[in-house]
Amino acid sequence: MSTASEHAGQAALSICEALLLAMNDRGLLPEHEIVGVLRDAAATHENAVGTELEIESHRAVAELINAIIAGGNSVRRP
């Protein structure tokens, strides 16, 4: 069952994705910079420290961000 926290995370992801798409569409950020932002975010989670449970959570977030990069979801590609 979904929790309020999961809903907040999904909403944040959708908002961020929409912002990245809008910035690319308007020429504010080129694709390589958007991918760079996503890679930086993934690296932050890949290098996070904490308890085993916290590290597992961070790695799951990094995997999700890397899947977004691989899928091209945040950049409209011709």
C-alpha cells in the first residue's frame, strides 16, 4: 500500500521531470546539462553514507535516477 511519503516522492519526481522538459524545450538547458544534473543527483545517492537501511534506500534512488537517464524520460529526443 502506498504511503503519503511515497505519494510525495512521486509528485516531486513528476514536477522535476516536467521542469527539466520545460527547460530543455525553452532552450534554457541543453540535453547534456540536464543529463549532468541527473548524474550528479545519482552520484550523491550512490556515495551516501548511513545505516545499512539508509544506504539501501539511497542506492534504490540512484538506480531510479540512472534508469531515468537511460530511458531519456527527462529530455525529449527526436
